[in-house]
Amino acid sequence: MITTLSVLLYGVAAYVVLLRRDDVIQWALDPDVLTGMIAGLGVIGLFLVVVLVTSYKMLRPLQTGVLARLGGALVVGLVCFSIASGSALGAQNLVAQRSLVTKVFAGEKSKSATVPTINRKDPWASLPRINLLLLGADDGEGRDGARADTVMVASIDTRTGETSLISMTRNFMRMPFPKDHPLHKVFPTGYWDPSDPEPEQSEYYLDAMYRNIPPKYGDLLGETDNPGADVLKLSVGEALGLKLHYYVQINLAGFEQMVTALGGITVNVNYPVPVGGNDDKHIPPGRYLQPGPDRKLNGFDALWFARGRYKVPGGDLARQARQRCTIKAIVERATPQNVLTHYKEIAAAGEQLIRTDIPQTLLGDLAGLGAKVKGAKIRNVDLDKKKNFPNGRNPNYAGMREIVAKALSGTPAPPTTKPATKPTGKPAAKPPASPDAGDLSDSCAYHPTN
């Protein structure tokens, strides 16, 4: 009977997973359904144990020796233990999943000043692209509040999953706001103080807006749980000519925990990357990540691969390129098998690291879209530093908007470098890969600079 029940349960589970995959995803992201699953798993486990013990008592021979009875009881006990431990492990994963969904993703009581209205039946029906603002908040030692040290936009084609990543330089000044928003009246020429001929530049950088604007102008945003993120959604979206639908914020100080939970990531290191160090205080790094192909990085080293910038050739653009490669490596590492193996650790890390205004009602559709993203290309949109922001004091946001519009419409952007005009009489040497190459498969490949 136990064998029959087990085969029946496994058959039902296989049918559901293989033929009703979308339903499984929806259930796994619904807190109420997860609660029912947790209770159901406990009931099933208890039922199987009771049936097994009862069956053994009814069917065991009455006239047997002590050793035979002990052996039979031991076998039954081991089977009961395996059933109970399996049920407990499954319940623990379901509890971790429910906790992650309810604590990280926006519920009915969450507040956001910039979340759009969605069509719950088919969110992508009138939304060919969904634009996510990715924030890395650096609130480590020595910081007075959080700075959005990493600002990136992921624009995802909802039909194909192809993703374009757009990196914003942290020292951009004069960040604009939409003309119909109250913050535009306060900063009509962008976020800076034109009355001060020598402003404290770092306090007008893009990475300082998250902490500086809400305390003074938070009442202009409306009700929100994360005013700093809403400020950046408005301003970054205006700078790039995009409607930013949601944000995902990751605490960089805890990024290590997430990568560790995934079991590390694999990247190509093309030049020595500093671990630690401080440019402003002239403190050299303790060591460097040495160049090499397919380098396996633990959480700590992955964090510094993404953020290290002490005298790095290429400066902030090189760091942005490594950040895009880090995202690509995490996407590749997050296979279903790996996520299931480390699920409790990943869920626990996610609770501590992630803030977002993505509503719980959209999670099932986003999970389906995420599967498309994993199998599609991830590209970079080069905003053209030489032309549009030689320095961060007065970037050409109109020029950036034009580049973004062309890139997302499928029209190739104009080349950023001029071709050679004179033949040399011999084949030209292959130029080193640019950190801003469009296809991340190429720009994240092993192209050592030395």
C-alpha cells in the first residue's frame, strides 16, 4: 500500500511539474498557497508514517524471534525517519520561500510613488519592454547613510527575454526630473545648486541623490516605502528617456552572502582587480584578483570584482563593465538544480539583501519572463563617454536618450570610434575588446590586456 501511495504521489508530482509548469510557478509565489502546501506536506508525511506503522503491526508474523522483530522494527523506523526528514526538508524550503515572498516583494500594504498600474490578466499585453532600475546601495563603514553606488537599468523584451543593460556613471551631475513632476520645479536645470559657484560636487552626484533628496523634498514624492529609490526611478528614467517600472535594490555589503549561497560565480579576469583600497585616502588595496580565464570567485572576491576601482585602467567605465559581467555570471549560475540545492541559503540571503517595489501579484509572470532572459542574449548599451560625458559635471542627456532609443528599437547606434583612413600594408592587429562592447558574451570573454 505504501509503495502504491508513493508511486501515485510521485506520478502526480511529475505530471504537475512537467505539464503544469506555469501553475507550479504561480503556486510557489503565492503566500496563501505556500501556507497550504506546508500544512499539506506535514499531513501527508504524518499519514504515510501512520499507515506504515499500522500496516507493519497488522502484517508482521506473530511467531518470530526477538532478532527478527527488532530487524523489522528497525527497517520500519528507518523508512519512517526518511519520510519524516524528507517532509521536514520540503517544509523548510516552503517556509523559506514564503518568508522570501512576503518580506521582499510588495504586498497590498506596501507603498510606492512610482509603481505603474498593471493588467493582472496579461501584464505584457501592452508592455513590449519592462524596465527595471537596479541599485547597489553602499552603506558600509564610513558612510553617512546609503549611497546608490551602482545604478543600472535592465530593459527586457517581454516577448523574447533579450535584455539590454545601461550603466549610469555615479558622478553624473544635473540629473533631470520629468517636467510634470514637482521635483522639476525645484531643480529645473537638473540636480545641482546654480547659486553656488563652487558646490560640494560629491553631494550633487547621482550616487548621493538617494540619501540627499528625500529628507528635504520627500513630501513632493507622495507616499512611499523607499523615497530614495523613487527619486532615482524618476530621474534616471528621465535621463534615459525611459519609463522605469520597478526597482530592485541590493545591499552591496551583503552581496557576498548571496554569491556564497549560490556556491560562487565564474568570470574572466582580464587585468588585476583591486581588493580593497581607497583612492581618496590613498590607501592601496591589500591584494589583487589576478588575471585568468574562468576564475571561480567566492562571495568576497565576487564583491570586489564588481566594485574594485583603485587606480583601475578605464576608471568607472571599467568597473561598470565588470558589474555587467557579474550580473551575467549570476544569471548563468542560477540554474534550477543549483538554486534548489542551495535554496534555503539563497532565500535567507535574499531577505537580507533585496528591496523592491515589484508586487507579489506580478511574480509569476516575472518568473516566466526570467526563464526567457536566461536563454536570451544580454547586451550593453554604450552611452558614449567621449561624446556625451567627458566628465560628469554636465552630461549630454539628450544624446544619451537618442542612443538608448535607437538601441532598444533595434536600430544600430553610430560607431563611437573612427575607422582607420590610411592602409598600413599589413593586416591590422585585432583591437582589444572594449568594456562597452554590445554583446556581453564577447565583452565578458577572456581578453587579457597584458
